[in-house]
Amino acid sequence: MNANEDRDHQQTQESDQPQFRYDAAMAQTIEEHWQQRWDKEGTFWAANTKGDLTDAQGNHAEGCSPYFVIDMFPYPSGKGLHVGHPLGYIATDVVSRYHRMKGENVLHAMGYDAFGLPAEQYAVQTGQHPRVTTEQNIANMRWQLHRLGLSFDDRRSFATIDTDYVRWTQWIFSRIYESWYDPDYRRADGGTGSARPISELVQAFKSGSRPIPGHADASWEDLDEAERSEVLNDFRLAYISRSPVNWCPGLGTVLANEEVTAEGRSERGNYPVYQRELKQWSMRITAYGHRLLEDLDILDWPEKVKLMQRNWIGESHGASVDFTVPSPDGDQTMEVYTTRPDTLFGATFAVVSPEHDLLQHLPQEWPEDVPEQWKGGYANPAEGVQAYRRAAEAKTAKDRVDEGGAKTGLFTGLYAVNPITGAKLPIFTADYVLMDYGTGAIMAVPGGDQRDYDFALKYGLPVVYTVSPLAESGQTLDDYRGKAPFISHDGIVVNSSVQATQAAGDPLSLDGLRVDQAIEKVTAWLESAGVGHGTVSYRLRDWLFSRQRYWGEPFPVVYDDQGLPHLLPDDQLPVALPDVPDYSPKTFDPEDAQSSPEAPLSRNQDWVNVTLDLGDGPKVYHRDTNTMPNWAGSCWYYMRYIDPKDDRHMVDPEEYNYWLGPKHNATAGESGGVDLYVGGVEHAVLHLLYARFWHKVLYDLGYVSSKEPFHKLFNQGMIQAYAYTDQRGQYVPAAEVEEHEEGGKVSYTWQGQPVNREFGKMGKSLKNIITPDDMYRTYGADTFRLYEMSMGPLDESRPWNTRNVVGGMRFLQRLWRNVVDEQTGEVVLDEGEPDQKTLKLLNTTIHDVTVEMEAMRPNTAIARMIVLNNHLTGLNPTPRAAIEPLVLMLSPIAPHICEELWSRLGHKESLAHAQWPTWDDRYLGEDTVTAVVQVKGKVRGKLQVSPDIAPDQLKAMALALPAVQERLGGKEPRKVIVKAPKIVSVVPA
């Protein structure tokens, strides 16, 4: 049954319009009909290898090749979708439909990343529980996506707030908590380093095969519970840290580094962010730094995203150097990481972060002969350091490291002993050294670093040059002494020789070596002398995993009266969120750097304090009042699509191997993972990095069989739009702006007042939103889909212009008329063999469209189908042998009208699983030429056309190009010069 047969012709017909013309009203009827039929028949159900999730016929996968394609997890915003949002969703739907027609078992589903700040902020404002708000938003978004005709298997849909999903998110956290990273473990895939159960580490401590850090002479049994907990905490992949964090008083929560802008402000709300030392959960993602880098090579990702991850991880090779620091409490060790150990001879002072542990061992008085400038006016080191630390905490991280900012510092009263020269280096504390980068301590070499040089000049510290320019440079150190540091990785090492080193008493000279040779030699010496070693460092920091928020997953951890953490057993999961009297974290004046977090969950003491029996009798424990970040649920959701109702597994191993395992199909490769993952490039170093980390932990522990979560990544571009501001700079409704032209100049007004036009994002605050609902009503979903796919390459941003959408409607109307008589509604076709010209064009089009679909270039595929459709328009009647392949090829892009036409052509089954057309090589190579389309003398497009194409047809095709339409701005061109078949030159009005 087709849409015409089950409707009563509800739409009102214009007196001069044929009854069976394809228009917006007919499109709505057709689209609603086919969406209902798809839902009823389970058209897009994907089959698992076993269990309840079969295809619509009740069959399991049974050897059918899998193809897994998804979009990045959307957050269900209360604002709903605008026309920019569906671009990626339509693209994945086109790909999904295409692969189904190739006979593949396609898993295409949509879930919702439902925890997050917006719903919580709305709850704060209104008192409405975030769950109510979120579920309403999900329902609205689900309707909008369904109306678009997306081919989801809705049986697999879920939200991160679902009780079952929260259970497994907490279960994964438990597995990570109960793991440590063994850098020497040989994995089954041949690599070195792996997450291992914490029980293996405990056994190594018990057996004595591994020394216990900080307890060299003790056995595991000698340690009390608190000492054991502290030792294991330093190894766990999910651990409790007490270190500087990004505290945002304006939001009332702690932020991860990735959530702080380069200006030192919160990504959300643009509030100042300060460094505070707080007790927080962290994830040891740095343990995976090298593997996260190395495995980028096996992924089919855009190079720009790979580069962004490489830069964010920031692997660098250098040396860790131990300096002895005499103190009133005995000798301390100051560890310094440097990429230039060859410059140790030029170190003249050291600097530590104001939060460094070394500052707990200060002398009571200033040493003799200390310059007054070093003391900062304080009576003793403790008083000065305390005041300096308070001042540092009041600054943002950006302010502290700003190269252009004033260099401040304070002498600590401590000295570090250079392990090579034996020189006593005064130790300063300075806010530009951050505790969470490197070791929180640096050796300063003012002869080779601009910041160190500036600091040395300010405090009267010596400058020693240890690298001289190469002779061929034409420079000497005389060009720099007293003027500037010599900053270069290449040069000749000088002033770097001792007869007896401090640590080993042996001679050491680097003089005359090139820098790389000197680095290699001094690193070997550090290791032989036992005062350092070559090491790898990362710009990447461990992932701060606590949030002082209500609307997130609670931690499956409780604390005893000693403050020691205890993991809840799996049978006590999930830990559900309780009701609280106030959903908001306590926020503060954005400038109040001394404020401290107060989480909403702390307000329900009946939930916080709970009596449990964790194996040694009932006791009162205290729940963690922080929640997980919204990234937690989005780290693993792709796996849950495989079976969201599975209550025995996070993901069934057999099903995982079928859908996501290594080499699960011809293109998956050794990485395995999702076959196509589409989303914005803005997630390159947040979601994508976190998800890869969680996946690798689960891989190491044997829960998944592939190294990576996402094999192929595609970043769609952004749909942009014009916005308008009045003379106050306030945005006005774009839809109400009028355009005027006078004397060749264009101006814009709103309610009679002049406004300025700008081009950029589409957003509610910019008052330029156009919703998909508007498009459904005015044109229908198919025209909307067709327009978005034809606007340009998917990976490029493109301007939205509603006036150009009608071009897609006209194409679909021509297609409709090639099958259906608008007056009678009858199908009128030629059942005979097409002529040779048609056969050549048809087979060439099938070939070319297939190539474009494989390459995710629907815009050029559409252009080729327009050419074929225009050719068929000139035939009367249209050959069935030509129109049916065209309907099939267009169906991934405009599925509703194609389903309707396919039904009217006499086919009882949906074309969703019809075989993709194939071409006959005998008819390939149709004689075509390239027609160049110019606007104002610049090439704006190219068309493949027949050598004998009519000038009027070539003109129509050229003016239909989106790039041309955009530059015409909805107006008729002043002149169009057609030199068929090679050139079309358009002159705008």
C-alpha cells in the first residue's frame, strides 16, 4: 500500500494546480505514511548473532557482514534542534541506507547523553527535577529526528540517565578503580604495558617480589589498613588525588584542564578559574599516553584530529634529575624533569611551585647574606611562602603562566645541590611553575631560556651560557652576553666540564659536543651515578573526575570513619541519586578564589550516611558527595547499542566481536571499533581522548577485543547563517530583516531601523534559528534532507539560505513527474529497452554515484542524479529500466518519496533492503564534457554534461548549483552567458 491509497486527499488543492502534484502537503502525507510503516514493520532492525534482537523477519545475523555507524552522542537540549544540527545525522543515515542496500547488516541507533549542566541549571531556576526536564527534551528531540526519517533501530535507544545504564557506568568505574598499570606487562597483542587487576599488585607486595614504595623494610602484613590504602592509591587507575585543581567559584565546581580556555576561564559561563588544592577523584590517563599516541596510526581519522590529539598528549623525551636539598628536617630530594639535561652545568637557581611539598621543610630564619630583594620584605621564609602561596591561589592558571606577565618570586631559604657541579642553587618559589605540570620544580638555566633570563636579571642571579652558536651561523656568544639568552637546540656545548662530579667523583665533560650528543652522554651519566634517568613526559594531565554537581552518576564508593575508601560490591549497583532540597552547588563571587566546593548531595545526610555490611559486619559509612563528569556516560555508549537490555554484561563478548572486533568486516582493520563515527571536530581532545582511554583499560582487562573504539572518524562541517544587530549591538530576529538595494549598494533594516549583517553560527541568542520543523511544514523532510546533502562537501562549513531550499523541491517534483501523471495519478512508463544514449548515461551515473557514496560525497552524487533525471524528463514516457535505478540511488538521501515511487512502480516490499543498482561495463564511458560555471569571473562549480546538451538545459543546471544560488542571494541574475557545452558565465544583479 502506498500513501495515496491510505489517505483521503486531505490537502486542499489550488484551482490551477494538478491534483497529484508533489508539493509540501503531499510530502507530509507521504512521509508520515512511510515512517509509520517503517516503525510497524521493523524495517531498520539490525540482527545480533543471538538473543531477542533479530531482524524484522526474526533472523539472526548468521554470517551477514556487519556495519556499525553512529553519530556522536547528542545532548537533548531544551532548545530543540535547528537546521544546523541534523547535518551529521542525515549524513550517517545516508551512509546507513546505502550499506543496507549493499546487503550489509547495519546497526544505526541513537541514544542521549542526558546528564549535564543545562538541566541542572534549569532545576535550580525552576525547582523541576532534572530528570523531568531531560526526559521532556529527549521526547522532543526523538520526535524531531523521527520526523526526519532517520533509519534508527529504536529498540537499541537509551539515555545515560537510565538506571541500567548508570549501573554499568558505575561498574566500569569499579573495574578501573580495581586496576593498576603495569608498564612491563607483555600483552597478547605483543605490546608492552597493560592495566592489571590490583589484586596482582597486592600479591606482588605480599610475596616480596615487588618493593613497597615508602616502606622498603616492611612487609605487606606489617602495614595497617590506612598505609595499605595509601600505597595502592598511588597505583590505581582511578585514584584520590590531593593536588592543585581548576576551581571555578562562579560555577561552584572543579573543572578538567580541557574545560578551561586558553584565557584561564571556564568554557561554560566564561568565569575565572583558579588553582586550588582539593581532594578529588582522578583517572590515570597519563599511563596510556604513549599508547594513545601510537595507536593513532591504525585509525582512519582526519589528520587534523590526530594532530590535535598528538599535541594535547604532548609526548617529550628528556631526563629526570634528582637534586639533594638540605633542610632542617634532613636531606630532601627535589626531582626535576628537563628536556635539556645537557644544560645542567648552566643551572644557577631552581624554582618550585608554591604548592610543592618541599616547602613543608623551610628553615626558621633567612640564611646569612641573602639579598633583601629575595626576602620580599618578610621576616622569615615560612611567613613569606605562606603569603606568596595565598597570592598565587588568587590567580588563574592562565595569569600564572602568561609569558607577558610580571615575573614574581620569593626565595625559600633552601638550596639545591647540583649533582654534577656541586653548586648550591638557591630555590625560589614562583607562581609561573604549576604543580600539575612536570614535577612542579624546574632547574633554571638563564643562559638558554628567556623566562629564566628575565627572572635572573630581576633577582641578580648569575647567567652561564652552556651552548655556543655554530661557526657557520656567523654569531658568537659575545652577541648575547649581557643582552639575551642563546636559545637553540643546535650548537656546540661549552662551559660544561668538571674534574670530579658531586655525585660520583668522576670527571665529566660535554665541551665540544653537539647538543644531541651531550644529552645522550649526560643522561647515561645520570643513570650510572644514580641521580637521574632518561624518561618520557607528557603535556597530558591525569583526568580530573570529580564534579560538585547533582545531575551526574554517583560514585560507587563509600568512606569509613577514618576516611578510607571502600568500593561497593557489584550487587549493590547502581547507586541512585537521592532527592535533595536544593539542586545547585553553592556558587560564589566569580572572583572569590578562597572559596571551597559544597556539593548538592551533601544536603541529604540520610543518603550520605549509610549502614552497610561490606564483609566485616554492619558499619556506618559515608557516601561520596561528588558526582562523575558528564563525559563518563559518553565514554562507552557505543558498546551499549549492541544490546541495551543486557543485564548480565556491559557488552556480550560474542556480540562485541561480531559488531566491533578486529577485522569484523573488510574495512575494520586491526583497530576494530565503530565503522563510521560522525561528529564535530570540537570533541577531538575531550570525548574522543577519554573514550579511547576507557576503551583501552577495558581491552587490557579482557572485556573487549579491539584496541580502539572508533575505527573511522568523520568530522562534518558547520551550517552557518546570517545574523543581524541593531545600533546597540543587540541581535534582532533575522526572519524579520528586510533587504534593500539602491545605487548598487545593499542595506538591511528591521522595523524601519538600519541593522548590521554578520555571518557565523546559528543560535537562539543570535535570533537566526531556523528549525527542522519549519522545513517539514514548508517543504517536507525529503527536500530538507536533499538540500543539506547538496550544499557542499560534508566536511566543510556552508551557509544556510532558505531561499535555495526550493531548488531541491523542484528536483523532486521533476522526479515525481517522470513516474506519475500529475492530472490522473497514474504511473506512465515505457516498459521497453532504453535507447543507447540513455543506457550510457544511466550506467555511467550508477558507477559515478556509487563512487561518490563510498566516499561520502552526497553533494556530487546528487549532481549526477540531477543530470540523469533531467535527461529522463526529455523522454516521454520514461523508461522503467532507467527510472527504477534512479529511485533506488536517490533513496538514501530522499527516502520517503523514493519509497512512495517504488511502491507505485509495483513493488510490494520496502526498497530499504533492495539491491543497490549495478552498472554494465559495456555502457560506461559515455561521452561527456566538463562545463565550467563562473560567477563574476570566478569558477564556482563544474558539471559533467553531454556534448550536445541544449543551452537552456545547461543554464538551468548551472543556476541550480548551491554555490551559484548562494551568490545570487535569491535574485534573478542580471545576465547569463551560455556557451554550450563548455562555459556558463553568471553575472549577478
